[in-house]
Amino acid sequence: KLVDLKPEVDKISDEHLKNLQSLVNTVNSMQFKIGQLEGQKHNFLHELGLSQKKIIDMQDLFSKEYGTFDINVTDGTINRNKDEK
């Protein structure tokens, strides 16, 4: 029969506890930061959707006012087909 010579302990060592607590704190901090980033991402996606809707509305305005929404964004030139000129 084998005899276990290691005494049974009720707690881990202070060094192991500090290492474990440090790792858990790091994981918690990263999860919190990821949550913040996801919130920012949601807000950016919402703003993007609103901006895209504004562009569509502007295209409708240009189509009614200028007959096309094909506009050079750099200088405002209306790009017309050769047939339209």
C-alpha cells in the first residue's frame, strides 16, 4: 500500500492566489473593454445607417432638381451621358 506523504492543504499559496487574481482581473478588464467597443460599434453602425439614408434622400433631390444624381463629389460637376448634352 502507498502512503501519500504530501499533507492536505485547504488553500493555495499566496503566490498562486496573486497570479490567479491577476489573470482573472485581466480577463475581466478585457471583457469590459470589449463590451465598450461593441457599444461604440453599435453607435457607429447606427450613424452610418443614418448617413446612408441622407445620401439616398440627397440623390432623390438631385434627380428631381437636376435630372440625375450622378455628381462628381470633388467639384460638383453633373455627369451627364453624351446623349443628354
